[in-house]
Amino acid sequence: MDYLKLPQEIIYRERRSLEEFADECHVNYIMIDIMLRSPFFSNPRHMERALKCFNTAYYICTLILHCLKRPDWYLGHFCEIACCYEKDDTICQSFTLSLVKIFLTKRKHENPDQYKYLLDDLNTFLDEHHIMKNVPLLNPSYSDIYKRFHYVTSRDFIIYEEFSPRIIDKEVVREVMQLKNFDWVRFSNYYEERTVRDIVASLGKTAEEKHNVIDMLRQAAYLFYSSDNNYVNTVNDLLDGLDRPYVDELNLSTSNVNHQEKFQEREKQVIIANYESRIQELEKENEELRLQNEQLQQNENMQRAIQEIKRLKEENTTLLVGFLKPAFYNDEGYTRNFLKEIAGKDNQGVTDVARKWLHDGKITPSKKGRFIWDILRVAKLYDATEQNWTKAMRKKD
């Protein structure tokens, strides 16, 4: 298939501004900066030509890298295209081919010698004296830019731009069908089957792209043969036959995608259910831990309270021992033992212990009466009257 006869729009998507090129590649940014600093391209009237140069250079590189088997045979065509479709526009031609040379030179190739002959021819064409002879009015300006471009090519830059052809999607189909200056009927050799197959195979890489190319040819048939229903039907039969395997593949792909989506949805639901179950388990564990922490906190609080009570009791006991010691010959051991014996006893039990201790000579006789009674009463260890205490202490066993 002759790619050079195809409209540029089907091979390459034009960028709308120089900024788009500058964003894609650092080398582009450098070269755009060089061009816009020149007296010629810095003029607003000529900035559109700079954009045309970049778009045309990208289009030529796409043809060279992806469409033509022997691009070195087509330098004459490239020179015509480089004029940006304006006859004898030597300025655009020179800049465009210079850009093509830089892109091919600085792009990372698997085989560096792959485009050697083409680059040799380009170098010959872009010989500075040849360019300056054709652009006498712009010698200083162009010469300066050319030298700067040569500096860029001498630097250790690498361009990773693939210059890939456009993917033939529905948008491309709509865009190409709006072109009024391209005759699909003649290009397809009036829908000759072998030519149509070649067009479909060349422009479409995937089943969807091939289907879109066939759809584009079908729309062209309706457009150009709208008055001849018989011919349109004949073309449709041909295109339907070619399109059937691609439609089946797309349907199968869609079915597989739907099946895959359903499987993924079920798998997602299982994962979600597992997560929800695990979340519930974690929430339950968290609640149990919270209760355990509360219990531990309560136990700790209880222990602290018990320790505080013990401390306070010990403090009270120490004070009480201090008050009672004189009644036990100032013997702290006697005093504490006495308090232990009467702990928890009723009034009768307390007096029985006190009377026994008195008879055993452990209580100071002068302190046996009101002194002991008053302290025990205040300490709430004995709540009977002083008379009852005195009478009990006088009682003999």
C-alpha cells in the first residue's frame, strides 16, 4: 500500500501548539527555543510556520520509521512534503528536513546503521552552502540556527519518541471522513478485494482497528455511491465478509471481558466478605480487649484502694499505739498485741482481754481505767460507758 497517498491525518495527529512538542521531549524544547530566538521565527507572522515545520517533521519520521520499507528511496517525496504543502517554501523545507535529520540522528535505534543512506542523502541536501544559495535573504539568520541545530546533534542527547502511527479508532474515522480532498474509491482501486485487504492489513493492527478501517471504507462507499444502491450493496457484501472475523473476535473479546469482569466482581465480593468478617472478628477482639483493660484498670484501682486503706489503717494504728503505749509500760509490742487481740470483739470480749492483761501485769495499774476506756472509745473499739468499763475491770475471774 502506498502510504504517501494517504491523507496525513490518518497517519499522524497534528499538535496544536509548539508547547505540546516542548513538553514531549527536552531536545524539542531546546530546538524550539533556538528557532524562536531567531529574527525570522520570532516574528508572530512566522510562528505558525515553525509549528508546521515540527508537525511535518514528525509526520515524515512516522513514515520513515513505521510505514516505508526503503525510506531512502523517497527523499524526493520527503522534500516535497517538507515544503508544508506550499510550493517552493524553501524555508519550511530546510527547517523541516533539519528537524527530521536531528530526530533520526538522536533517536535510539536498535540498528544505528538502519537509516545511514537516508541520512547521507539528507546531509547532502542540507549542505549549508546549498541552503544559503536558496535562501539568500535569510543567510545570517538561517546560518546561525543551522549551526545551533548542528550543536544539538553533536550533544549526547537521546530521543525516545516512538513516532508511532495513529491508532485507528472511531475519532480518527470521523476526522478522516470529514476530509473532502481524498478519494477512498480510487485509493482502494474501486474496492478491488486484494487492495481492500491490503489497506485493512496495513492500517489496522488489532481486530478493533481493522474493523474501524473497514467501517471507514464502508462510509466512503455510501458517500461516493449514494445513487447506486446495487454497487453499494456489492461493496457492503465484500466488506461484511472481510469484517466478519474481526467482529467475531471483538464479540468474543467483549464476552471474555464481561466474563472476566463478572469473575473479578465475584472475587471482589468474596474479598469484601472476608474483609468484613475479619473486621467483625477484630471488632470483637477489640471489645474483649477493652473489657479486659477495664477489668485490669478496675483491679489496679482496687489494689491501689486496698493499699491506701492499708496505709491509712497503718497510720491510724501507729497513732493509736502511740496514744495507748503509756498504759502498757510504754512497750509498743505489748500495745500492738493488745490491739490485735481485741480487734473485732464486742464490748464484753474487749473487757475480758483487758482484765486478763491487767491480772498478768501487762497493763499499768494507774492507766487501767478512764485512760484506756477513753482512747478505745474514740477509736471506736469499745462503745460502752466508762462505768461499765470500770466495773468490768474490777470484776474478778
